[in-house]
Amino acid sequence: MAFWHDELLADPDFVRLLASRTLAMLARGFAPVAIAFGVLGLPGGNATTLSLVLAAEMIPLLIFLLPGGVLGDRYSRPTVIGVGAILALIGLSALTVMFLTGWGPLWALCLAAVLDGTSGALSWPAFNGIIPDIVPSERFQRGNALLSMGASTARLFGLIAGGAVVVLMGPGWAVACAALMFAVTAVIAFQLPHRKTGLAGATESPWRQLADGWQEFRSRQWLWVVVVQWALMMLAMQAFIGVLGPVLANEELGGAGAWAPFTAAEGFGALLGVVIAMVWHPQRPILVGTLACLLAGAPAVLLGISAPFGLVLVTAVLNGLGFELFGVLWMTALQTEVPPEALSRVGAYDALGSLLFTPVGLVLAGPMILVWGLHPALIACGVFMIVIVAAALLSPDVRTLRLQAPATQ
């Protein structure tokens, strides 16, 4: 079926969901570069200030993910998504004013960052949970692929366009663009169908609902094994992407411009992964998705042994493809295997587990360079990622899970 004749794209509710999620991801692509340069451009702004602001964004994201999952299963998901977008709008609007006026005390910057981080904690679980409310079960994988294509394209365009707006107009206006996108996201989100089916309801204790969500999470071996795998893999991935790779590019490859093709190659691979996910429906999706991520550490290893950069870019494309294919298959498995009334909570445990150790990787990267040297640190990171992904395949459930209702798309 041609992309532009897809039945889902003829459904107004799905189009609204696609538009709201794509706009939110576009805003998330715009914001990081703009916030970084905006903070550094303020009077007294420095690396320490930026670190505190980023921490103020990350900490509430981690703290409120689980409560956000409860809210997403307990109340109207469009409302939760809309409120999350409004929090981001308020936080980014405050940053816009500070960047444009040059008045930015640390407490105000951190407060705005807290609102932005809390926004993600509310919106992400609700976005995960609302998909079965709108997409028929036999169309889950197709719907996830379309949503992933929008998100991947938005992320890539947001990073490029956000950087261009920062250069041409300044970080304040780039953050203002992101705030405007969240305003539109909120408007669209409130127009999504407010369905009571698939919700846990508001009569049970939130603590009981949180515990029930944990039981749903831990009772599925394939689920918690893969989340542990990603938690450890992201620790090493953040060290590589956030510190080790850029340091190597700066010292040996000619600077930041040499690192941009790596990011672009991963983005291109992600689009290829989505296209594959639209037409391929493997019988064992978790096995296929995990195998698709086996090359996660290859770019780090190749850079560590000083392999040709062209070969590194090839593995970056394959990684982007594998990660995005995994993401579509993973979301389809969650939506098929997890009860709809628990989906936001399980999604919150998934997101929290996957993000939990990312700050640790950033902290450890510097000492690894000092103790081992840059190239050995890159090789160690890459090998660690490959071993962790391979270890997940030891789980029988990861290797054998077949969806209860195979897609017939």
C-alpha cells in the first residue's frame, strides 16, 4: 500500500496524534543547541552553569517518569499530553525571555529547566499509552512505523534547523520556536479522543497502581531483560556520543565539523529502519530487534583502532537502522503484550530503566580517558556495548517471544 494512501493517514485522530508527536520531537530537536548556547551567552554563563541547568532538566525527568506513567493510565491521556506540552511551553517561554533580555539568574534558569524536564516525564508515558486507543491492533506496527518516521525526521531536521536559527537569529529566537511548537502540540493534543477504555481508573490508590505496573513489568522476562540491556548500553553509548567521540573528532579529525556526518549518518539509517519496519513483520520481533542492535559498539571500536572514517559512517548508518527498527518492533510488542490499562506505567518503567545510567556514562568518560587513554577508552566502550547486547540473547523469552496477535497488515 502506498505511503500516501495509507488507511491510518486517512484517520483524523491518527493524523492528530502523528502531528502532535512530530511537533513535540521537532521542538526537542530545536531546544538542546539553543539552550546550550543561550546559557553560555548570558552574563556569567559558563560550563558549570550549563551543567547545573541540564541537571535541573534531567533530574525531574527521572523522578517524575513513574508518576507520569500512573497519570497516563489513570486519567485522560490527551489531557496529560496537553498539560505536559503546556509545562514545556511555560519553561521554554521563560528561557526565551531570559536569553533575549540577558537577565538569567541561575535559580530562574533551573526552574525553567525543571518545568521542561517534568513535561517530558508526563508526556512520554501518555504518548506510549494512547497509541492503542487510536490505532487498531492489527495496525500497531504500521502505526508505530509512521510515528517513528515523523519523530526521526523531526529530530534530524530539528538539530539542523535549530543550529541554523541559533547562528542566524540567536538562541533566544530558537528557543521561542520550540516553545511555539509546544503550544501547537498542546492544542492538537486536547483534540485527541478522550476515551475511558484502556484506563486503570481513578478509584484505586496511585501507589497500588504503581505497584501493579511494576508487577506487569517484572512478570515478562523479555521486557525487563531488554530494559536492563539498554540501561547498560546507554551508559556506554552516552560516554561515546557525548564525550569520547567528540573529543576524538576535535583532536584528530579536524573539529566539530567532522563529527556532524556521523550524526547525519545515524539519522539517515533511522529513516531506512522505519521504511523496513513498514513492510517487514518478523514473527519474533524482540529477537530481530536485539540482533539489529548488535553493531551498537562498532563505531566506537573502529574509531579506537583508527579505522577509515568512511567505514565508521557505514556502521553509523547500520546502527541508526537497527535502533529505529528495534524501536518500532519494541513498541509493537509492548502494545500487543501489555494490557492497555497498564501501558503508560510499563512504558514509564521502560523509559526510566533505559535512561537511569546515562548521566553515569557522561561522568565516567573523562576519567576513562585519563586512566586508559582515548583510543583504549573507545575500544572498551564499543566492546562493552556489543557484549551487553549479545548477553540479552541468553534470555529464552528474548529469543522466542511471538506476539499473541500477529500483525496482519
